[in-house]
Amino acid sequence: MSDNSHDLSPDSGSQAFSGPRLLQPVVCTWLGLAGNTLLAAGKILVGTLAGSAALIADGYHSLADVLSDIGILLSLKAASQPPDEDHPYGHHSFETLGAIVVAVFMLATAGAILYKAILAIVSGEMLHPESAALWASLASVLIKELMARYTLYVGNYHSSPALLANGAMHRSDAISSLAAAAGIGGAMAGWPILDSIGAIIIALFILHMGWSLLRENVMALMDTMPAPKLIAQIRVAGQSVDCVQEIIDLRARQRGSWYLVDLRITVHPDHTIESAHNIAHSMEDTIMTQVPNIARVFVHVEPGSRNAEDDCPLSDFSDPQAPR
């Protein structure tokens, strides 16, 4: 029997996230941070001057985005560090932690918005928003939707849970701005309570998004198996390797943008230790080449059946020049 591990995970952030500069996760996050800072300041200021609780709530949502952007920048920097003695599997989990930080910010923001909106309705202290609040909320819808599409594109490009979480937060801000616009419009038409109701709708939407993100990323930290589609891709790649009789166990766990794979295979029992070792390395190389975002592959080799049909001569993987 033989255990092999093969690590082709990147040694630096620049290698981990290749591609055009605008598709770099750090660049994307810095642009988001700048946009969110301007939007948060603008919406809180206009909401205060124009008398709109919904727009102020939306501004605090953008302020939460600013804090989450800072958390993601820190998590991306930490995740890009190479493996070390204390972290032999790398630091990829920092991305997942960054996504959890985003989710916590969303839940906290939603709670604060909900409290203030309900308090305003109960106390009867309704604001009467002006037209500037409506235009500001509509502008926010457009800007945040563009930011969401950009961030989600970069997140999918790199399979980054932190960026996907941030993109979801941008989109939730766009939808919350739309709810704010509806509430402000209703209040301007003579129903001032609709401004506070708009703030409540924003809070409930943020709560839903935040809880979904929190659950998804906590499950990743708990080593929940990834999507069946990825497992099927790994299995198909592994089954294409010569001299492997069967894949009898296959497991994978997510670490940030990357996956760690463990599998057991069987080979003809008359293979030498050297040839079994080389077969395992061939499987590792094949999976790493054919399936994206695999950081490590661990292969455990076990003896299979002598009677199984096997077109692989026992000498094929005993060549010292075979891939290792």
C-alpha cells in the first residue's frame, strides 16, 4: 500500500489569482471599497438632509459593505500566503472566514435597520422625504448592480467564496436601494409610513442574504462535501488513468477558492511499490490538470483483483523515467 500527496497549490497571491489586472480579486475589492465609501457617505448625507429613513438605512447597508471590503482584503492577503510549518495545508480557509465576516456584518446591519424602522412606526415619528432622496436611491440601484455584476464575475472567474459573498452583498444593496426608492416614492405620494416600511423590507432582505452566506460558509469550514458536479469531474478524471482498477473512495473539502481531494484506488496486486507510486502520481497529475481549483490530491493505493481485466503491463509504471 502507498500514500501519495501532490501539491500544486500556488505559492503566492500573484500565482493564485492570475489574469488581467481588472480581474484580480484585490483590485476588484479595492474598487468596491472606493465605490461603497462614496455611496455610504452620499446616501447617509442625502437621507439626513432630505428626510428619508429608508435612504439612511440603505446608506448604513453600504457602510457595512465598506467594513466587509476591508475584511475581504485582509482575508485575501492572508489566504495568498504559502504553506508553512504551522499551516501545512496552506491558508486558503482565510477566504471562507472573510465570507463569514461579510455575513456577520450583513446580519448586524439588518438588525440595526429593523430596530430603527420599527421604533419609528411605533413612535409615530415619520419622516417626509424630498425628491433628492428618490434620485439618490435610484442612482444607487444602478451603481450597485454594476458593482455586483463585476464582483460576481471576478468571484466566479476565481471560484472565490469571499468575492462571491461580496458580490451578493453588492446585489443585496442594489435591491435594498430599489426598496428604498419605492418607500420614498410612496412617502412622497402621501403615505409617510411607506418610507419606514421600505427600511423594514431592506432589513429583512439583508437578513435573508446574510443567513444564507453564513450557513454556506460555515458548512464549508465543517468539511461539507462540495457539489456533486465537482465530485463527478474528479471521478471522471481519475478513471481515465491507466492501470487504475477502481476508485473505491473519493472525498473532497473546500478551502477558500481551492479544494483538497482524498481518494483510494486499487491496482493489480503484483505491481511493485515503485510502479504503484508512479500510478498514484499519474492520477494526481491528471486530476490537477483536468479539474480546476484543486490545491492538493492525496491518493491511497490498495491491492486490487488479480482476476480483473487489466490492459496495463506490470512494467509500464516501473520505468525510472516515468512521471513523478
